[in-house]
Amino acid sequence: MRTTNKKKIINDPVHGFISIPTELLYDLMEHPYLQRLRWIKQLGMTPLVYPGATHTRFQHTIGCMHLMSAAVETLRQKGHEITDEESEAVHAAILMHDLGHGPFSHVLESTLVQGVHHEEISLLFMERLNDDFGGRLSMAIDIFTNRYKKHFLHQLVSSQLDMDRLDYLRRDSFYTGVSEGVVSSDRIIKMLQVHDDQLAVEAKGIYSIEKFLIARRLMYWQVYLHKTALVAEKMLTNIFRRARELANSGNLSETLPNIAFFLTNKVSIEDFRRDDEVLTRFAMLDDSDIMTVLKTWAQCGDKVLSSLSRGLLNRNLLAIEIQDNPFDASRVSELKMRLQKEMYLSDIHEAGYFVFTGAISNNAYSILDDKINILYREGFVKDISDASDVLDLTVLGKTVKKEILCYPKAIRG
């Protein structure tokens, strides 16, 4: 009987050649739950702005695994004990960290599955995978949930300086062409240390950390919160809000079975835990399902759903305005009334799918989460906000909030 060669090398455009460390990790990557990530774009609607940004969650996951290998090797070389079992577990944890993402990544978290965070769904996938793999992923789950005795291993998976962020900044910068996001991930990893069971960075790596935090801030405003991608995401959200409304009133005739399930059922995290069918159906959803129903709904009889779907498919997007202060309510109301008349909509409620306000926010560094510690030769640590003479905590840690207003370009004025 012929056996499968599991010593594979992957050629990644960002990191170069990537080796798969163990057979368990190879088998994990081959599982349908991991393979599903091939069909979910990393940046949702961002390709409407940066056409090259069509990379996937699967590519990102492989990149995270590669950086994890480098981090484990670095810490071992510096005398920190990481057993082979722990190494395999922390690699498995980073491979599985994005399993809970739905189609178009974060976009549909508030509509298709309301009030359930993708990390909660990721954990449910991990638990089911652990059953499939005969309990061999138990340590990986403990690391992911920060229940394992070596807490620095969890920080490699989830913190303000984890392998997730180090990969996505470099990868998203590469595929968008936005050079401001380039970070020295190799140097940062070489500077990693452990102090009192907490991940730290040697003092000589402080400049790379400063660049990392500045790059993250710039990438948020230039890529992740770009106004065109933002308005496209809002349109997709409103499409599914309208589809849910129609489905629950019996007026949505055509859709896909798994989409229909989530539209007609208000699924909670308890439902995911109680009913295996919920997670099974979720695992069948990816970006292609959304594109399929958009093409169907673009031809449907509902004016709101068809107009929004056609607009998104054809990149005929709503106009968007962004400012520091809330928009005048009377102006928003006047825009809705004008649109209702021009589109012959039945009521102001329908106009609200096209004319709406909202808010966006971002901060580059949180003083409330795990800190990025700088370790000095003398043996003491400082938070990066105290150690840096370049970064201003009042700017770095401040949450910047902006108000948005969206409306059809035809009623601009």
C-alpha cells in the first residue's frame, strides 16, 4: 500500500519556502475545515480598492505557521524549554486560529451569525477537530484559550505581538501594494525573549517594534478602514439585513439552503454548542456562496435587495462621507425622504438601507490588553509606551473614532 509523503514544502510569495513541521500538522492542513479557508478572502471587500488583494485566509494561516516555527526556534536557542509536543501544539493552535471566520471574513459577523464572535466559532471547530484527531489537539486548545501553564505560548498565538499580526501586516502590504505596512517580522522574531513567563522583546529590537506599531496604524486607515472597502462592506451587511427581513416574512423565494438556514434562524453561541447541524452548516459557507446569492438576488423582485446586490456586483457603490462629529439628523432624514420619492420606495424604512450613518474606530496599541514588553540587559522590562522615546502613548493608545454617512450618489447634494 502506497503511503502519502507528508514532508511537503510550500512556496509562499511572502516568506519563501515553508516546511510543514510534523505529520499531524500536515493532516490538520488537509482537513476540510482548514481547506475551507482557501475560499475565504483575507480582506473581504478590499479587492474593490486594491485589485491584488485577493489572498486568502488559508495563505495567511500557512504564513502564521511559518513564523511560529521561527519563533519557537529562536526561543529554544535562547535557552527556553519548549518540548516537541508543545511546539506541535502551538503550531496547531495558530493553524486553527481563523477557522471561525465566515464568508468575506469579518463582514457578515453582525448579520449572518448575529452576536457570535469568530473566535468562539474557531474554538468549536477546534473541539470537533480534537474529536476527529483522537484528542491529539487538547494541548493546542489549552494554549489557544490560555489555560496552558506556559502563558508565553498563548501570546505567540494571540497578543499585541503575535504571529497572526506579524504575518497579516506583511502579507496584506504585499498583496495591496501598500508599502507602509511592511514590517521586519524576521528581526522582531529574532529579538523575542521570555521574562517571567511573558513574551518580551530585547531592547535592541525596540526600533522594529516602533515601526511595527506605526505600520499597523497606517494600514488600518489606508487598507482595513479604507472608505471604499468600508462602504462596500456596509452594503453587503445591508443586503443580508434585507434578505433576513424578506426571508422571515416569507418573501425571499430564491437562496441557497445553508444561507437560508442562517437567515431564518437567529443562531446564538448556545445553538452552535447544542446542535451539531449549526456548525456543520456554517462550515459549508464561503465567499462563493455569497457571490452566488448576490447574482440571484440582483434579479429578484424586491427593489431594495436587487438594487443593493446589483450595485455591489457592478461596483456601483454608495457615496460615503467621513467626519469627526455626528452628522446632522435633519440632513439624514431629508436624504431618506428624497430617495424614497426618487426610487418610489414604499416607506422611509426601505430608504434606510441606502441612507444610513455609523461609526468606525481604531487604535494601534491597547494599554488594557497584553503589553508589548521591552526587556533590558539589566533584567527589567518596560512597556513599549514607556520605553519608546518616539511613540506618544496619548496618540498610540487613543481610540480614534469617526462618523460615516452613506447614500446613493444620485442624491448627492
